[in-house]
Amino acid sequence: MDERYALALGCRVSVEAGLSATRVNWSVGHISGEERTRPEQGAKVVPFTCHRCRRNFCVTVESRAKARSKRLVYQAVGWALLISLLVTVPMVVHLGGQTVDENDPGATGQLGILLLLAAVGFIGGLTFVQVGRAHAGVRKFRLVRASGKRTVWVEGHRLF
């Protein structure tokens, strides 16, 4: 992660609906330069204009230290969840291979909990690792209206 940052803004060109999928075509413009530096502390709001439709937008850019620490926390949580699979999967295999009494109602309760923990560890771990790798410290993408108010929903645009 560097002191300078770049934004890749996508403006929706067309939407093609098919039988099984919808295809969205984007016009992507890159916004960068010498003046695009991160703040020393906290966060700052950065205004910019869409390259295609000339609408005004703004994003909140985090400081380098805050963005780096968030990235490390996301990745640490993700790897911890993935490492937890080294415990839960062997326990699932061990308990799944045992024979149990048909009349024992608590015999399969532990197996269900371990299967749930293994699924959460796998899905959550991969998600947190990917979010950590993709985190760039740019958030709160907003459309700035003519009155100066910022919207929460931005239609037809996205950051890549």
C-alpha cells in the first residue's frame, strides 16, 4: 500500500439481459495523479468527476496506517478461520466414522455443530482473506447532487 492512491471508476454503458445471465458493460476510467495522496491521519473526503457522464462524486480515503491495519486484521481473521479447519475437519471425520446407538438423542448433536463450524471456517475464512487483499482504504462512494448533498445509493457507477 502506497501513499498515493488511484481510483478506477466504472460508468454503466449498457445492460443486456439474456436467458440465464445479465451482462453489464462498463466504461472504466482511472483517476490518479501526484495530488492523489493519502492523509497523514484519519480520513479525508475527495471529490472527483465521472469521465463519461460528468457527474460529481466523492469518496472517503483512509490514511495509509489505518488502511494497512484494516487489511492486516481482515487477513489475520481469515487465516485464523482457515487454520481452525485443521481442528474441526479431523474431528468431523473422527466423529462421523463412529457407530452410535439409535436411541441416543445427543449422539449426532456434536457432529452437526462441528459441521457448522467447519462450513463457517471455510466460507468465512476465504471471504475475509479476499476482502483483506482487496481492501484499498477507499470507502463511502457517494454521488454529490447539485444542492451539495451526498446520496447513499449511486446508480450506474461503481468503483473497481
